[in-house]
Amino acid sequence: MTSDETCADFLERIVCLLDNELDRSEVADVKAHLEECAPCLQSYDLQRQVKALVARSCMEHAPESLRQRVRVQIQQIQVTYTEG
């Protein structure tokens, strides 16, 4: 970490690390910082867990009964909008 870099700078880069948007040297810099900074490591772990949870949630499908109710409500809104 250079003297002008703060944890806030690394927190932004952690998101990029999780999204695989850093080049090799940036990855090495962020990982080195994480090895030395417990608060940033905690943030990294939390963000990694949230990202995994969101990814897992996006793979689930709504029950057919819910999907049908949503379709009916959308149709009702469309009818109301076109009649109004």
C-alpha cells in the first residue's frame, strides 16, 4: 500500500477483485493489503458472501402459483392503463 492509499481506496478495489476486473498487479496489491488489514479482510469476506448469496438466489425460480398471480396483476394493470 502506498502512503497515499487508504482503506477506502482498497474497499472500492475489493469489489473489482470480486468481479474479476483487476489486472494481475492490482490483484497482488489488494491481496497484500488484505493480508495486513483485518477490517478490509472482513469487508472482503462479507462482500464475497453477499455476492454468493445473490448468485444463489438468482438461480431459484418462483413457484408457478406466484408467477401466475404476477401475470394476472400485470394484465389487470395493462387493462386499467389502456382503458384509463
